[in-house]
Amino acid sequence: MKVRSQVSMVFHLDKCIGCHTCSIACKNIWTDREGAEYMWWNNVETKPGVGFPTQWEDQEKYHGGWELNDKPKNPELKLKLQNRLQTFTNLFSNPAMPTMDDYYEPWTYKYGDLFNSPLGDDQPTARPISRIDGKPIDIESGPNWDDDLGGSNIYAVNDPLLATMSAEEKQRLFSIEQLFYFYMPRICNHCLNAACGAACPSGAIYKRAEDGVVLINQDKCRGWRMCVSACPYKKTYYNWSTGKSEKCILCYPRLESGQAPACFHSCVGRIRYLGVLLYDADQIEDALKVPDEQLVQRQRDMILDPHDPKVVAAAKESGVPDGVITAAQNSPVYQYVKEWEMALPLHPEYRTLPMLFYVPPLLPVLNATQPNGTQRVETDLFSSLENARVPVRYMSRTLAAGNDELVIKSYQKMIAVRIYKRAETVGDVTKEEADAALAKAGMTAEEAEAIYHLTSLPNYQERFVIPPYSREGDIEELYDPQQRKAEMGFGKRQGPQRGL
Amino acid sequence: MLEIMLFVVFPYVALAVGIVGTIYRYLTNQYSFTSLSSQFLENDLQFWGSTLWHYGIIPTTLIHLGGFFLPKLMFIMHSTPETLYLAELAGKVLGIMALVGAGIMLYRRLTVSKIREITTPVDWVILSLLFGQVFFGLILAFLYRWGATWFLHTATPWIESLTFFQPAPQYVTALPLAHKIHFLTGFLLFALMPFSRLVHIATFPFSYMWRRFQLVIWTRRKVV
Ligand code: HEM
Ligand code: SF4
Ligand code: SF4
């Protein structure tokens, strides 16, 4: 057993209000500079929808992630993008390279015209101009172009996941009064089997052993741009100005000083949780060589119980500091992912072992309106989940590689907690109904209370259990990492001039 | 005197500048080592330009190096008329590929406004020089045929003499002007390497052939 620690994340989608505060917090800190304007290390998409970049989930187009060969006896993992030899033949022109059109062309406005236009009969306007060549542009897409347009037959119909659903299921998603959509904030998943790193010809992408943050060494990146194609989540971005790829750094400078990443810290819906997971690195490969439906279970199996003395001993053996083990024992992520099995990884079938987990969105859960116009929590919702507006099939394609059961289980728990609390606080559900609901979801009243507390009432320290870092002892700071932050990003020493 | 300057001093200076400069740049500013790819901004011309260019120029460069340092092998490889003919043909095809590729890249930088925006003066210099270099190379190939053989009796001994620090410029001073221009531009390009994006050649990612897929790194601990 080789124990490693990973700073992992849970996003509780049922709480996301789609406000984009997280995206703005990130942009202001990290990507508000030339070459990075179009990058959204954190973005929030409306689902069903095309996402950002457009149709990123269509791996036939982008060739991201890993593939399992179809020999069950001798399973092998390979990058969907290319094998090692092809990496060399494709260096000069990457055939699966997304271009700026797949994202959007960043723009600003000619504000000067508002002041400098000659006197005339018309109001002066500030025309949009490209942030790249300064030419006037017609804005045709943006980072969040289909915001709130779930159900749109211009945008949402192009969601790649819909292709796998039956006509009837699709129709349900798009019919006016049944419309269903939700928000999905996305950052880099800081994967255990990162495809970005595996595809990098220079070996510039690495995982920090201390906390599992995946980083691109900007000094070693040579702009071969294979990571951009290989990441199935499209979370590495090519900086067109510096000729280097960049990605979410999980705000490691903030983590190292005990603060939550900016998107977590600023989240208005408080949907975000951060904590350490201990996992067995020896299992990585085998956990991925299984059929799609088993992937989530195998990933859960890899995650170790930090209270188990054997695990603690093995963790110490592997060099995990005591403080990190304590943090793992208090991790809210461990509770959601492992204890309660409510949080699921995004597209586990890409086989990168993403370490950001999502609690699926439940609202709108009510599918029956009472005659007097009030709504009542459906106590028999377990049996009628198929009829609920939440399309289980769509969620399982998103979060469980098609394994409906896992999603239903997660929903059952959420619904049981609701019924249980409703019986307690509102009283229009009887105690018996509540107990029956708990029994059906296979949980105790204590667990329901704990889920309720961590979902609805957690404070900052409960949401973010940041392990202690000792960077001041680990490194010597020879120069100020912030000196060029505004123009070039964190830790860079050269000015913003484009390379020779 | 001029000949000594051009065919002895200049090559040494160019090599020294190229090698020392590249190493110096690597040690002091590794961040600047990148291909500065612009594929993200424009994909279609880039595919044809970059592919033709690199698939033409890299074998051509390797064959030149072979001619300099493995002349015996090269000699054997075209010792019969058939192989000589093949070598001649291959050289021309590769050269034309490179020329067309460079032409497309130049055209692309001129006409695509986004690409022009990110083009530096040095980009213009090296791209034009490279275009000219390939152009003169093709002139030699078409006007002075059977280069595969005369190369081994002119350029090769000259480079060899420079390698062993017993410079013998007389091997090349009598050649026509087109040859001289081609030789000198070659060394000039080498000298320009540390001042241009050509440094991307120096960091060809050989280690990807064998390195493990996942890199997990501790601060101040051995890699696990
Ligand atoms: C050794 C292997 C080489 C590799 C892996 C390589 C790779 C690359 C890559 C990835 C680009 C960026 C293309 C883009 O996306 O815009 C590039 C551009 C370029 N390379 Fe290479 N290259 C190699 C060798 C060479 C050689 C030998 C030369 C010339 C002597 C050369 C000259 C150029 C030039 C001039 C450009 C700029 C083209 C433009 O955008 O205008 N390369 N190379
Ligand atoms: S999600 Fe992050 S770690 Fe995973 S492959 Fe993409 S960039 Fe790499
Ligand atoms: S800040 Fe929080 S609630 Fe708002 S969009 Fe981002 S994740 Fe959702």
C-alpha cells in the first residue's frame, strides 16, 4: 500500500445558484492578463448545454482522456489522443488542437469613442473590438454564452450527452413545463491519472506529492500543446501570447497560507468543500482497467479510511505528515464521497480519476402539485424517481459513467434527509413516513442529521479543512513570486514581452 | 583575407555564438524556451505550413549533418547510379516541401491579422532567412546537379577541417556565389538560434520516448 494524500473537492450542485462569483474571483486573481483573457480556470456551465469550450464532452472531436482496449483478458490503458510515436509525428501540428473558435475571441470595447466622437445626431457607441488584433468583431460566442438556456433548441440540443439518450428522454428534457437544467461549476479535477501530464512531451506537468495539486512547470513547458487536447475536461489552456500552457493551480499559494482557493472562498451558494483524501496509489492502474459501470466503485475503494490504524501507519510509512492525516480524518470530502457515497466524479469514464466530486442536483424535486396549489414533498419519491423532473439517465451519464444506481442512491439519501427534516420542522410528513424514508435509503437518523448539517449549516472551518503546509521549511524563497503576477501570473520573473 | 573572414572566422564565431548563446539562454531564461506555437489562433494554414516545413527541413538538416560527419556512410549510400538518382530526387522533394511550407508560414504571418499581431521582428528575420536558405539550397540542387557527390568533396572536407581546428577554406572558396551564400546563411542561422524561437530545436523532447506517464514530485525528496 502506497498512501498518498490529495487535496480533494466536493461541489454540492443542489446548492449552486449559478451566480459565477467563483469564475470572477478566479479571473481577477489569476487570468486577467494578455494571452489568458479567454481562459476560465473556473467556469460555470448550464447543463444540459454545450459547455465551455463548446461541446468539450465530445471526445470524438477532442480526443481527450484515456481509453481501455477491448480485450477484457488483457486490458490496457492508452491515451485517446495518440500513442508515444504519434506524439512525435504530431508535434508540428496537433490534429486535435482546439482553436480559439472553440472557446471564444476575447474582446473589449472602444470606450475612447464615447468621448472622442465628433458632434453628431447619433449617440456615440463603443464598438466591440478583438483583444487580439484590435479589429472590430461581431461577438458570436462567449465563455458562458448559453447561460440559463437549458431547454433551448439552439444551444442545449447540441449537448453531446443528449446523443446517448432516447428520443423520449430528450423530449422530456425539452418540454416547456418539465424543463430541467442545472449549473455545473468546473475547475481542474487534479486527477490521479492525469491525461494532461501523460501527454506532455516535455514532462512539464507534475503532481505535487504533498497535496496532489497538478501543475504545469512554466519553465519546462515548450508549447507542444498536447495537454490541451489530452485533458478531457479541457482544463489546460494555451496562452497564445507567452506560448505556454496554463491551468488551474488550486490557488496553491493561498492553500499554503491556510486560505481556501478563491473560488471556494467566494462561493455564494457555499456549495464547495475542500479536504484531504488518502488513497492507495498502488491501485491506480487496476482501478481503471474495469468496465465503465465499476469505475466509481473502484475509485471509492482506492480512497482509504483515515481512521483505520493500518491506514494511518501506512500513511506515515509513505511519508504523509501527521497534520495531513489529521486533516484527512476531518475531511468533509471524505464524508460526502466515501461515508455517505453521495458525491460522484465527473465523467469517470474518461479514466483520469478526477478528484473533484459532485453531489447531483435535486431541484426541482417536486413533481406533483396539490389541488390547493401548495406543493408537498413526495414521500414515495423513491419509486417515482423515474418520473421526477431530474433525468436520472442524464445525471448518470454525467457523474457515474452511465451507472444509474449510483445516482439514484445519492438522490435517495438527499430525499430522505429532506423528508426527515420536513417531518421534524414542518410536520406535514409523519414520523413514520420519515422513518420509512430513512430505512429505504439505508441510513440512520444520525447520518441524516450529519448530512443535513454539512449541507445546510457548515461554517468555514467545516467546509474547508486545509492541511497544514510547511513551505517555509520546504523551500527558500529566493525571489518574490508575486513580482510579475499582474502581467505574467504567479511565480514568473520575466516581463510580458513575447518570446524571441 | 575576406575568405578567411567568411569561411573560417565567421563559422567559428557563429558556432560559438549559437552554442554558448543557447546554453546561456537555457541557464538564465529557460522560461523563454518554447516553440511559440500559433496553432491556437489559426489552424488550417498552420497544418499545411508547419507540416510541410518540418517534414521537409528536419530530414534535410539530418542529411546535411550526415554528409558532414558520416561521409563514408553517405558515400556508400549513393555509390551506384540508382541510389545516387534516388538521393538526388529525395533531396529535391524534401527541399520543395520545406520551401512550400516556409512560403505558407510567411504568407500566413502576412495575411492572418491575429498571427501578424503576435509576430516579432525576429520571426520575420528567421522565417525570411530560412526561406532564402531553402531557396538557395534548391538552386544548388537544380543548377549544380549530383550534389550528393560533390558535397562530399567540398563542403565535407571544409567542415571537417573546421571541426579539427585545421581550417582549410580552399575547399569552398572556388565555388560559385550561390554555394557561398547558402553556406554563409547556414552559419548565420545557427548564430541566430539563441536570439530566436529556433531554440525550440534544442529542447526536442527525446525523454518522452521512455519517461513514465505520471510525474509525482516531492519538494526536496526523491521522486516517487
Ligand atoms: C527538432 C524537431 C522540431 C520540432 C519538434 C519543431 C516543432 C515546432 C513547433 C511545434 C512549431 C510551432 C508551430 C505552430 O504551431 O505554430 C515550430 C515552428 C517553427 N519551427 Fe520547428 N521544430 C523542429 C525543428 C525545426 C527546425 C530544424 C527548424 C529550422 C531550422 C525549425 C524552424 C521552425 C520555424 C521557423 C518555426 C516558425 C514557423 C511559423 O510559425 O512561422 N524547426 N516548430
Ligand atoms: S482535469 Fe486537470 S489534472 Fe485532470 S487531465 Fe485535466 S488538466 Fe489534467
Ligand atoms: S460562486 Fe458558488 S453558487 Fe455561484 S456559480 Fe460559483 S459555485 Fe455556483
